[in-house]
Amino acid sequence: MPLYEYACLDCGAEFEKLVLKAGEAEEIRCPRCGSGRLEDRVSSFASVSADGAPNCAPSGG
Ligand SMILES: [Zn+2]
């Protein structure tokens, strides 16, 4: 799932956004203050291991 994590550089709020299109990321804004200065962060689970199972890790949570 194209779920991206963003962090506002203005207020420091962190939120996730489901980006379907690459260009859509340009319209993403902070849901808290409305600032457009966001830092794209890569989620830990997004890391794809080139060992075998791409996303089949039974994470207990
Ligand atoms: Zn903000």
C-alpha cells in the first residue's frame, strides 16, 4: 500500500497519507496547521526485504 509518512516542519506534527499518485503528494498539507512544508519520512514497515517474503511478516500487534 502506498502509504507515506510525513512530518510537518512548521508545527512538527506527524501524519500518514495515502498517496495513490506521485503528483498527488504535491497537494499534501499539514492537517494541523495547513503548512505545505512537509518532510517525507519512510515508514519502517515499508522496507522491503530482498530475502523472500515482501510483506508477509506476522507482526504481533
Ligand atoms: Zn503543521
